[in-house]
Amino acid sequence: MAEGGAAAAKIALRQDAKDNQYDTLDEIWSRPVPPIELGEGVVAVTVEDEERKLNLNKLILANGNAPDEQRLAVFRKLLSIIGIEQSVADAVVDWLDNDDSARVGGAETSYYMSLPYPYRAKNDLFDTLDELRLVRGITKEAFEKIKPFVTVHSSGMVNINTAPKEILMALSAGQDASDGGEISSATADQIIEYRKETPFQKTKDIGSVNPMLRDLYDKTRFRDLIDIKSTVFHVRSMGDFGGTVRTVDAVGVRAGNDIQWRYWRLE
């Protein structure tokens, strides 16, 4: 039953790909669906695009030895917004980069090997989001706070049609942010209200919300971080039959009208 729910989500995502070239929170895959009763069983399915989040693996450049300073600034701001110490950003970069030189506030193998249950810094990309719990400073409480806003499966671009308020606010961070202005709480609310009635069909359409956002788009790297469509989707499908429950937790990549599963776990 859980696998059937995941298959239904796949069909919905394929159908949506034929409808338009952008993704919003009011589409066949993104609308809340009540549990479906099938005889003695119940299936509950949720689908969430991963492009509404920040991809932690994109914090490091392709060569693996230096951070992407723009995305790192956005991540730092996100941490500040949700109440987590910004030093966590340095620890995440150290986990990802391919050297053993710890950043200020970060940690490399020498730190992790000194723990009661020692292990080595990975110095490579995250394979799953749960792996973040191994990083210095990521307590259980911090993990639960950050989990809704980050991913390790996405294109690396943020869909401004689906991103939550906290992500929208963080996106205006960076070295050239002063050239365009800051996305405040009020401005993020404006974006969210605007897109409900008028979804962004091109990234530059965000400039129609207000003049500050037009300057931000025209004068800064903000435009290099955003998109209006999603390509990676997180599907959770729970099947309950007579009290026996199984859940499929999966991530699929949409290319054209096809969905390819990249991650699949049965819980």
C-alpha cells in the first residue's frame, strides 16, 4: 500500500510536468490530500519539492577545497533566523571540504577522534540528511530546527514559488547584498502573498513585487540562486493495513516527464 502511494505520487508529478514550466504550492502534487481508505487499509501521501530548501552539498565548490561564499552567507543567515549558532556553518563546511584544516568554529578529524565514540570527518558530500547529526554543534534540538529548511538532494537553486519565509529572507545575504537591500520579514510576507495570486513564471518576475526586489535581482548574485521550477521531490507514503504500518520515504528526480528514484527507504 505504501509503495502504491509512492507510485501515485510519481504519476501526479509526471502529469504536472505536462501542465506548465513552473512549480507552485497550488498544483496536483503540492496540494494537501486527505488519507485514502482502501478497504481495511489507509494510505497517506505527502510530496514536497526539495528546491524550496538550501542544499548543504552546494556550500562547497566543485573542487571540494573551498566554500561557495555566496551560498555560505545565505546558510549563515538562515541559521541566525532560526536561532542556531552560526559557527555550525563552519563545521558543516569542514565536514564537506577535502582538507583537514579546521575553520574557526568548525571541526575536522582531530576533534571527532577525541569524542567518547570517535569517528573521522567525512571530507565529502552528505549522502543523507541524517548524516548532519554527526557534525559538531548539530544537537538533536538543532537538527529538528534546521531539518525543514535544508536538503542534500536538489539542483541547488531555490524555487521562489515554494520557498518558505525563512529561506526567502536568507537569500538576500552575500557579499554584494548592500547593492540591492535585505529581504525583511515584511518583504518575505509580500513575496508569499504575491505568488499566491500571481506565480512567478520567470525569475525576474520577483522584481514585480516591489522596487527593492527589482534592485536585488538586477544588482546582486541573488538571481544566480533562484528558480521558478522544481526538479527533485521528497515523497512520504504511509500504508496502514489492520494496524500494521509501513512508510516509504523516497526522493525522486524529475527529468522531462520521467521520475527516477534516487533514494528509497522502507520504514
